[in-house]
Amino acid sequence: MNERIASRCVCCGSADLSRSPAILMPFVASRAFNWTPVEITPEWGLRTIRTGMAYPLCNSLQCQACGLLFLDLRFSEAEMAALYSGYRGEEYAALRESFEPGYAKLNAEILVYPYDTSEVEAFLASHVVSSPRVLDWGGDTGANTPFRNTAAGVDIFDISDRPLTRGARRVGLGELQGAHYDLVVMSHILEHISEPAGPLQAVTGMLDETSVVYIEVPYEGLVAEAAASRELAPKKKYWHEHINFFTEEAVRKLIAGCGLEVVELHIRPIFSLSSITQVLSVVCRLPLGVVKP
């Protein structure tokens, strides 16, 4: 799709979208676009514009077919790199603290918070071969990669440059050509990116009949509280790093559109230092009898 301003749903492709004005949060606007808020004062001499603070304007969109709630503004690869390069590093945290006082303390807590992968591993156990070869797409340091202690190998594809955990290997797109994996992990990635189908389409050629893809995305409170509603756009007044708020139907449509099938999906509660309290956990694979060359 690759539109600057979305005219169709990025999960199912429907053009039946509701919209409502919103703003892009100052940290994201600064990091991605070098935009900063500005105060319009009487000295500007604008006769038809009210005085006050001005922030980047955008729209909240909701697909009336699958329920996806998303930001109309779609970031380019360069803008995504500007936003996420050095993710949670000192420069990132300092800039965000300047816009969002208190963030630096939260960031420090998140960086040392011991993430437990056992629940994910238990969910995946019946679907994954023993000692799998794992690709963690967007896996940061690899510290949260399922089966990292028992895997035959753990590859990390990520735009950040944080040091990897012991045993993990950083890979680029070129190295992924012709590669094979038993398990591809996309955990808390698809809610951040403009074209969520892109990573899923990219990895289908790395799968065989025994491979699975594990997807985990936030089940955002606004959506979870009214999963069947198609009137959520007016309630979403601002956008930060998460630019896609998924419904179960939206996730299923996205996966099917990428030539994969859902094996198992469930909504589970999580303990989090952020505001996320539930996630959509999904196992998917190539349809039986379909093997990519």
C-alpha cells in the first residue's frame, strides 16, 4: 500500500473507514519528523486562527469491516528508523523525558524488568519442534526471545543496535534470503509499523510445513472494552508509538491476507509496567499442503 495518508485498512484493505481528528504526540513528532509544538500568539497577526498551543494534526481511523483502529499518518522507513534507532537508549530516553516528565525513571525500570517467557513457551510448546531454529523479528537484545536457552540457534532482526544477549546473532535482510526457521517471533512489533503485512509476507519463504509464526500484539484497552464497536475513532484523541490498535478480527484478516492460517489465538492478561494489561497471542503457519519454494 505504502500510502502517506492511509485510505484503506492496513489489515483487510477495506476503504470503509470512519475518521475523527486527533493529534500526534510531541515526542513522536519530534523524533520522526523534527516537528515541535508551537504557541500561536497575537503577535502572529492571524485574524482567523485562535491563539494557543498547536500540535501536529492527524486522524484516527477505524475500519468498519474488521474493526482495526489506526493512525492515518503512515511512517516511511526513514522515519521509522529515526523514531526507533537507539530505542530506549540514553538519547532516546532524554528526549522523551523532555516531553514526558517521568519517562526516564519508567524506562530504567523497564530495561531491568525480568521478563518471563515461560507462559509464551508453554503456549507454543505443542506447535514448535524441539530445539527450534528461531528468528525474532524486532527482538531487540534477544533477552525476551522464547526458547532462547534451548534453541538450536537464535537470530535477531532489529533496527536497534543494543548489545545482544549471549548466544543470539544479529542478522540483516540479506542474510535472511534463503534462510529457514522453525519459529518466527513477532512480539510487540506490528502495532508500531505502517505496513504490518510487510514482515509477515517477508518471512513466508523462510517457513516449511512444520514452521510456525508467533505474533503478540497489545489488546489495547479502548478496543478490549468495546471489541464489536465501530465507533471508536472519536474516542482516540492522540497517537504515540502504537499506531495500530488490533481487534481479533483484524489480526485474523491480516494473517489470512499474507497467505497464512491461524492455528491458535487467545487473549491473555499480562503483568506490565506500562498501561497494557492484555495481549492477543497468535500462532499461525502456512496452510497444510502449501510449502513456499
